[in-house]
Amino acid sequence: MTSAAGLLTVDDPAAAWYQRAPAHWLYPLQCLVVGGLLVAFRRHYVFSPWRGLGLAVLLGLVGIAAWIAPSMLYQPGQAAWLEWLGLTARTDGFRPDVFTPQSSAWWTTVMLRFVRLVVIVPIVEEVFWRGFLMRYVQAPDGDFTKVPFGQHTWQAFGIVTAAVVLVHNPEDYLGALVWGSLMYWLAVRTKSLGACVVMHAVGNLALGLWVMRTGQWGFW
């Protein structure tokens, strides 16, 4: 989706907002499509048992704090390789100020961004990473439904965590490594997809609030 937004972006201050910032209509469109699919296929994934939710909240906050922390050490003129550890300014990203601040359009884009961040992404990613892939790599015949949710092997940990890291940008690798490791441990500890979704939702909510407070738009 980020790549599509980049391809559709018109770099002209005189262009309409939907040309200058296509992410502001692409992301809501994505939410509608993916949200519809989640509802349509809701019988194919199970969140229960709902346990370990307190631990999920705690790990969500710890994990996102570890993700954010390196950016606080950023210094202009630093060595370029430090960006791979997350030491970046994080100022470039999805900016609601493409609209007049506090206007109805500004509030709408912020609200939809939080819906994507706190509802859509946590469900989609945890259903895929922990609900499917973590079990699939342990299924000798490819039938992941035969593998109990939260069953641990080091192979599963390595493959799923590496995949979580590599789908992010290089400056997010360290944060994604910490985050993915904590999420994997939560899945094994609680045997609950619901707990994983809660951890992801809490972490993303905290991240969104941090971004709105600091203007570090690159985090989302």
C-alpha cells in the first residue's frame, strides 16, 4: 500500500490533496476492503480463549516503547549506519496536516488512521503471522489446522520473527525484532490469538498517540 501511494503521488503543491497525498484515500479504501473480508471469513479464525490479557497489555506497551526509544537518540550528522538501529528523525510519513488542522477532513483522516492502526492491522497480522504461518511451518503435511495455536519450535520462532522483521523498513528492523520476539512468546505462553491481537492493538494505539503528540509521522 505504501508503494502504491508513492507511485500515485503527484509532486505538485498545486495538485488536489488526493493527488498529493493518495495514502489519505488508499488507506481508508484498504480498511473497507480488508474489514469486509475479515467479517466475511470470521468463522475461519478463533480468538478464544481470552486469557493473558493483562500480560498482553504490558507487553504491548513494552514492545512499542522499545520500538520508539532509538529515535530519541537521533542526532543530525550521525553515522548513516545508525539508522539501521532505528536512530532516525521519523518526520516523513502519513501526515494529517495535508488538511487544515482541526478541520473535519483532518479529524476524519486521523480517525480512519487509528481504525486501521488499532483494529484492522492487529487482526490481519496476528491471524496471518501467529494464526497461520507459525503453525504452517510446523505442519509436516502442510495442514496448519492440525497444529495447536501457540505450539513452539525454534524453527517457527526463527521463520516467523525473521519474516516480521523483513516486511518492515530497515530503520524498523531492531524494533520489529524485539516486538516479534515478545509477540511470539505471548502466543506460546497464553495459547490465545485474542491475547496477541490485544497486545498488537494496545501497542499500535500507544504508537499512534505518540505520533500525534510528537509529529514523528514516520512511525506510521
